[in-house]
Amino acid sequence: MDRVVLPEILDELPPADPRAIGSRRDLRRINGVMGNAGVLAAALRAAGTGPTAPARCAELGAGDGALALALARRLAPAWPGVAVTLVDRRPAVTAGTLAGFTQLGWTATVVAADVFAWLDRAAAETDVIVANLFLHHFPEADLRRLLARAAARTRLFAACEPRRSPFALAASGLVGLLGANAVTRHDAVVSVRAGFTGAELSARWPAAGWTLREGGARAFSHVFTAARAPRPGAGG
């Protein structure tokens, strides 16, 4: 299956549109079925963050922040007091989600921004950057540009994306059985066609001096991590 990137309906809907609200609810359910929070947590633990726990994390394309909160619940015992930035062009993070981070001892900041603009202007390095069902939105040139900017801003990058395979494509056509609305039914198929397989993200990572891991996870996901080797003189 060749990779094909097409527009997704949810990306163009205002956050308050009832169809968008329903689709975000569908995505929370689909993320649960795919187990993406668990996949990302396991990938981050396996990649490691060096001798110290991260202080600053960010999710690109964070949407309603539900995935980031689910990830935080898994990581907070080992990563206390993290400041997390939720970056999205059209964020839809609720007060309840922000309160969930506070209960974990994390501080969450919502940033409404284009991901390239945010990566370009971020003043300090972000220890960990994650992306969930986000990288597949980008055609080749933009994907390489995004990964290059992320590599310049972090020491650990992790992404969980749709796996591009005939089986995943067939399954994406059945999300209506989960009660998904028309937006989600359309976007699920488009997402799989734009997903990844093999070592495609590793081949696009722009820098040397990183440990890269990539492969399938569970039935429908594709996971990628890039961990920067410690700089000379760094602890550990």
C-alpha cells in the first residue's frame, strides 16, 4: 500500500461544531480500543530519558488533551511535577481535563498555534515531545520539516500513528460498529491510508546521534521513538 495523504474532515471543523464534538468522543473511544496511551507510555519507558525525569513535555496536535491526560496518569508516578504543553491549531481542552493534570501534580498549558510556528518559537528545549495520530496528516515535505524541527527542540520524541496495512484498512471501515459518526467513519479510512509501516519514520528522522526504535504495536498502531544520545560531559 502506497502512502496517500488526503484531507480529514475533523481538521476543518470548528471545535464547537456538534460533528467535531462527536468525532472527538469517537477518537477517545478509538484510542482506548487501540491502546495508544499504553503504547506511548511503554515506548517512552523503553527509550528512557537519561539520568533525570523530564521537567517539560509537549503533545503536538493535542486536540482535547484526553490522550495526554491518559498518558500522564501512567507516567506521573515516575515523572512528578511535569509541565506539559498541549499544542493544537484548534484546541478543545476542557476545564475538567486541565483539573485532571492538576490532580496528578502536573501543570498543563494549552497553546493554540500552528505546530511549525510553536516549534520555531519555543524558547527552551522540551525534554519530551509526543504525537498521537498526528504525523500521518502531513505530506512528505511537511513531515520531514516537522521532524527536523522536533529534533532540534527535544531529547526524546515519541509518536503513535495508524499502521498502514490491509488489515488496518479493513478495520477502519468498521468503526461505525463502535457508534462512530460520519466524520470519524470518513477520517478513519483516510488516516490508515496516510499511516506508516516498516521503518518509514526512522528513514525521515533528520539527525545522527539518536537511538531510533520503530515498529507495529498491538493490532492497528505504529510506534516510533527517537532518543538523543547524551551530550559529552552530561550526567549518566
